[in-house]
Amino acid sequence: MKLRRVTKPVAWFTDFTCAEDFESSGCMWCEPMLAQEISEQEQDRQFKSSDVYVEEKFDGTRAILQFFDNDKTGLDCVPQRGFTRCFSRRVSKKTKWFCENTDSLPHLRDLNFPELAGTVIDGEMFIDGRPFKDVSSTLNCLWDEAVKRQKKLGKITFHAFDIIRYKNVNCENMPLEKRKKFLQKVIDKVNCPNLVMVPYYDSDEIFIKLYVHQYERLVDNKEKFPELYKQVHKQMPLTTGSLSDSEKKKYWAKYFISKRAYYEYIVLLGGEGVILKPKKGKYYHKRGKEYMKVKKFLTREVLITGYLPPTRYYNGGFPKDRWLYWEDDNGNKIDTAFVAERSAKELKAQGCLPVSKFYYYDQIGTVEYGVILEEDDKKSIKKLKELDVKRCNFFYGGEEHDVLVVGECGGFTDEERAYITNRQSELMGSVIEVKANELFKDTGKMRHPRFLRFRNDKNKEDCTWKNHIGVTASEV
């Protein structure tokens, strides 16, 4: 019997420990361009414009992929001529360089195309068909554990949507429509299933497929997707009366829809939203309207500044006259096994009081969060004296910043709440993403904020007042 040879994964770049190491090896310092949220009025104008591309906004980890020729870099740690290196947008406090994920992605690192040396592309990484937390947790592991995880979850794919350099030619001042052509050349040359191009459209004739279950969801929620529903029904309702249940799972119809309807289509399928990009837009290493995001809800990255206790007493109903969490008339918590055998009515008659689940288990109630204030911000915020400003030193090296508290949020799973409760001190100053219905620019408060996820891939220093309220550099 022939034995299968198992190749043990290896790391190439573990010895890079300072900015000079990266610079001397030919790495380019590259801060990715960020997207700006736009008003509903501006959305309408941009969706109707023929000078704007629309593409899906993916829920992943932002990354920059750089191509190298080892005949020019001469790195002893690299055993082949062509290779790539992958960096996140977060700067490492240890190396003073963008955090490197290269060895965690050997299927991308080992792409051997020395003729593409000097090419730098921008994109989003995620595991196809998996939630954000899978790629985030994988890339937060040590490289060998990250490789092991991908054998179970699937390989991380780099979804490219822009190019910054092509074979050492600077593309930043080129219009986006020209950059897209250079990017397509790179994707076609590499021809790798884990390096793909994000589809983009500039017309109101975008081809989509609707499967039966998606069509039924659209019909049931037509008020949420008015443009998509109108355009689909104008072309051809998806009739399935003669199909069996097994046939319905495979059956689909094609439609041609507008850019606005495409946004609704992405949300219908469970996506975040879309990015609108002017064809003539250039590439700037900052936040601006060259990338404009349209999402199903507003989100912000903020810093944890504290924790608020949970509500003590429970005032809700008692399904089937039962509730597990009680304390006696002396304030002592009662064992849930004892409570489980008794009705709420009986416990109340004995003078016991129902308490909240989070109070019973000594967990946090909500997380308080804030954003960094700069000196000029203090002059522009009219209600600053009425707001809560904290002097915080949870930044690298103990550097202090004024942080404006802009809200508190709940919305945690039981696992997330337990995790935060057990690591309160450790998580102070961590970056979290909060979703909401609206943001009030005079105070920075958010309407109906809910915890979305931790963002270990983001820089704390980017959680500023200006970024929070959506002020671009040109508006400062």
C-alpha cells in the first residue's frame, strides 16, 4: 500500500519583529481606504448615477495582499521565488507595522508569480459560507492553529476589489474604472479559487437569480424590499404551484434589476449591504466618498469604557407560573433546583422576590462605550459640558486620551455576556462594533444601540469622534 505523504505546515515570517524588518524586505506601508456612510438623499442620487459602480459589502476582515519576487528581496526564509504577504489594517503595537497574517494563509502566501512583484491589491477576507466570527477568530490564532482551523472550516478567500500598485506602477491616481482593469489582469493571471474578484456593476440591468425560498421571502416582506419586489413582479412572478418540494429547492428564475434593487437583493439574502464607488474616484489612504457604504443598519466601532450592573428585580411575566431566579426576604439568592419545584405564586406568598437572570449570576448588565476626543473636537461639540468625558490610559504604552462616553449597549448572547463578565478588566479599551437605527451628531449617541461583535482587527486609535459622527478629512 502506498503511503500518502503529509506535508507539515511551516512559517516563513515569524522573525519579523520591527518596522525596519518589513521595510528592508520590500513591504509597502499601505493604509487601506475606508468607506463613508451617506445620507438617504445622497443614496438616491448615487444609485441613479451611471457614473457609479455598485458592489456587495462583505462581512469579513479587511486585508492588503502584496506580491514579491525573491530574486529581488533575497529572503533566506522563503524557499521559492514568487510569494505574497498579507496584512490587516490594524497596526501591531509590537512591530509598529500592520499585523501580518501571511503564515496563517499558506494557500495565498505560496502563490508563485514573481512576474507580479510590486503588485498590491486591496480586499476583504472571509471563509465562504461562514460567519464573520470564523475568519476573525481564525486570524487571531497563532499561525499553525489558524492553518489547522481552516482544514475544518474551509480556506480563507481573499475577495479583491481594488488595486494600489501593479508591477510597481502606482495606481492610486488612476480612476477606479482603470484600476479595475489592472486588478482583473492580476486575478486572471493567478487563477486561484481563493483569490477572486468582487463583482461590480454600473448599469440598471444587473442579472440575479431568485430561488423559490428567496422569492417567497421577498413576497412575504415586500414592504421591506419595495424596489426589488416591483422590478421582479414587473418581469415575471415566480410560479411554483406544479413543483414538488424537492424541485422547488433547485428551481430558480433570472431577473434584471437596478442598483437600488440590487442593494435590497443583497439584504434579502442576508448580506450587509453595498458599496457605491464613483468610476472616476482615485485611491486615498483615508475615509472618503470614493467608497460610499449603504447598509441595512448603521454601525460604529467604539471603545469599551466601562460596565453597568444589571437590573436587580424582575418585573416580567411568569410563563406557566414559573421563574428560576429568586431571592429571599433577606436578599439571599435561592438555589434554582429548589425553585424549579415551586410555582411563582407560591414563592411570592413566602415573601421571595424574583430577580433578573444576569443579577442572579453576577453578570454585567450593559457595556458602556466611547470614542477618542481630540483637542479641536472639544471646541466643536456644543453639549460637551453635559456629556461624560473620561481620561483613559488603556492605550499602548499607557498613553492617555480623553474619551467621550457616547452610550451603552446590550444584545449579548449568553456566551458573550459570560465572556465579558469574566474578563472585564482585560477588555477595557477593546474595540467593539455596535449597530443602531440612527446616530445623533450633536452628542454621538445612537438610537437603539445593540452589541454586534468584537473587532480585534481594528485599531483603537481609529475610534475617534470624527470617525464616529462621519466627518471626512475635507470637512475638518
